Amino acid sequence: MTEEDIEAKNQELIRAYQLTFNSQAGQTVLIDLMSFGKFRVPIEDRTDEGKRQVVLRIMSMTQLSTEQLYAAYRGKISPRPL
């Protein structure tokens, strides 16, 4: 696989995350995952850290900022206009 192939595959994956989690339903799921993963509380064990890492992965792939997600988690705003 060439570097160009790898880059194209990475861009395709990023776009898939964006299509999934930038939708209204995707944002609802992401906010639920933040709650489930104890995103805003101190991490006490590896399981909780693993859950938190899933949310961070989605954030990085969708290019949502921590501030946007915290605001959505608090119910203040939608993380991204739909």
C-alpha cells in the first residue's frame, strides 16, 4: 500500500466518522457515550479510561473541540450546527 493509498483510506475513515457523529443522532449518541464513559470525572480505573479514550477518538476524527463537546454535554448548545 502506497502512502497515497494510506492517506486516502485515512481521509475516508475521517469522513465516515464525521458523517456519523456530526448528525443530530450521532451527537446524541456521542453525548450519551460521554456520560457512560464518565468523561468529566476523575478516572479511577482502566475500564473508565478505555471508555474515555473511545470518546476522545471520536472527537479527534470528527474534529469537534473539547469545548464544543462539554457545552453539548451540559445541554447548553449543539456541538456543531446541523
